[in-house]
Amino acid sequence: MTTNVNLLSAEPLGVAFVGGGFMAAVHSRASRATGARFLGVASSTVRSAENASERLGLGPAFASVEELFADPAVDVVHICTPNATHFAFAQAALRAGKHVICEKPLATSAADADELVALAADTGLTAVVPFAYRFHPMVREARARVRRGLAGRVLSVQGTYLQDWLLSKDDDDWRVDSQIGGPSRAFADIGSHLCDLIEFIVDDRMQRVTAVNKTVFPRRGLTAKVATEDIVCVLFETQGGIVGTLTISQVAPGRKNRLALEIGASIESLVFDQENPENLWIGRRKGSELLVRDPEQLDPDAARLSVVPAGHPQGYQDAFNALVFDAYSAVRGAEPDGLPVFADGRRSAVLTEAILESHRLKTWVDVSADLS
Ligand code: SOE
């Protein structure tokens, strides 16, 4: 593992952004922290690119996304656009020789995600999907405890990812519309993070899944016919025999972004809640403890991601900063442990299709073909 590539002393990378919404703001703050050179932004119209450029300080507005991809000074492209556009933009960026950080879901079908993985491998370019929750120090601590055997053998997982921003029938967003957001909403948007995090921590893969999905509002706001799900309940079993349940909802009152998991192993239970990311509850038959982030008490992988001393809270943006830092280090030739790449985005697309199929056919879906 090489992680000590010194980004700050190297020639700054030239970066550009496609899209100018909430996620572009998060990406750009993380990119700025590395000292990257901002070369501009493209969006659906020149006017919205200009607007994003002014609001976020991204550099000049490109007249088109093609012009952005053709700029030889651009080393890395951040794709932060609605889901249905990710495939074509990521493909064009790789073909133009750019390193890519593409928002999730990487693609709206597993077949498209396959193509992108193959293209990334052919070009040898760095191709990252920002499963940023992997970059919380206490997530790394949980992973290290499983890896080092401190937690014992993992037996069960209980995961939830709950939000309430789509609670009312008047709430609407492009993610609701399957033409723009893709065939799955709650699972592809947030369930994907949850599954990625579980597989990352327990170092095992779901082998079969069964799901029940619910669309609470058949029409919302401007969307006349809602074909995407508000709630998903999943039962799964991993290749290594871990069993688990997941509840994913975007209509859970009072829950803003509650990704929470409980890993039940034979010696320890490990509980992480991304709304309180400085803590990891470690349950033991005797002597349970609430471990509070303190680099001096953490595994080296978790301590590496602790950017401020204990007692100075870190959060979501810090995790994102760490992801972008590691992605740029990979562009420089490092191999940072735990960097989520296009293969992880593809994995998520495979699970998304399995969840939709399981709900449709009211049956278990075997995803073991994806494990070889
Ligand atoms: C909206 O549901 C959203 O912003 C997701 O798209 C993000 O991936 C998640 O981190 C927070 O919620």
C-alpha cells in the first residue's frame, strides 16, 4: 500500500466539473483542499454552468461538455450530474484520456457498468465512484477490528438508511423520475451506500438477496407516474454465511441521513451511525464501550484518516475530502487501500438489479455469479 504521495508538493492536477448542484459543491470543496487547479465547469446549459461557476468558484463555464473533455489541461473530471447521464459522460471522459470521479449510481444498468469497468481497465486511468462513507475513521476502525480478528467471526448485520426529504406527496426531485434517476431510487441512491459499507467492513459479499419494495405515493409533485421505490426491505446472506436485514427509506419522519449499522460478531458488536460519526459502540458480553475517535487509540488505517486531534469533530465533508485526496493520489500512481473504484460501482448496479428482480418475482435472487 502506498499512500504517502505528496499531493501538495506535486504539480497541481487540472480538474473540471460536469454538473453544478449539491454534489458538485461537495466535490469541489474536497478538490480545493488538495490545491488542484480549477479549469471550469460544464452543465446542461451554458447559463447553468455560469451560475455554478459563480456560486462555487469552479473556473470558467465551458460551452459544452465536449469542449471540457477536449481540454488537454484537464487531468481529472468530476461527474456530478443526474444518474441517467453518468454512463455516457464517464465513457466520453475515459475515451478522452481523463481520470474520472463519477457520482453514484455509476450506471443505471449492470451492463452499462460492465462496459465502464472494462473501459477503465483498458485505458489504465483512475476511475472512482465516491462511496465516501468508507472514509470515516470509525468505519475503518470497525473494518480493522473485523480484519484483525478482535471482533470475532461476523454472524449478522442489521443496517438502516433512512431519510425524510421525500416524506410528503408534494416532495419531488429528478431522482423520482426513472427516466432521469434510473429504475431504482431509494436503493440505488442510498441503499447502494449501505451495501457498499457493509461489504467493505465485513470483507464479504452478499450471495443472495430477497426484497420487498414500496412506492408510497404513485404520483408526486410534477411526476405523474412514480415508478421508483420509497422504501426497500432486504434480507440477505453472504458468501461466508453472514445473514442480515436492511431497511432503506426516503419517507422516514425526522431521519435526515441516518445510515446506521450493527455488525454482530462472535466477540463484539460494532455499531456505527453516520450522523454521529465520531463514535463506534463496541458491545461485549462484559465491558461494552463507546469508543470516541482519538487517533492515538485507533488502528493505523483509521488514525490515517483522522485529520484533526481528538475532541475536534470530523464529519461528512472530511470523509469526502479524504476520498478525493486518495483518488488524486491514485492518479499520481499510489494504491490507497479502500479506494472505491468503478468495479465497486458495478457491484452496486448488480445488487440494484437483483433487488428490483427479487421484488418483481417475489423470490430470492442469487448473485453468486458476480462473486468469481
Ligand atoms: C440524496 O438522497 C443524497 O444526497 C444521496 O444522493 C447521497 O449519496 C447521500 O450521501 C445523501 O443523500
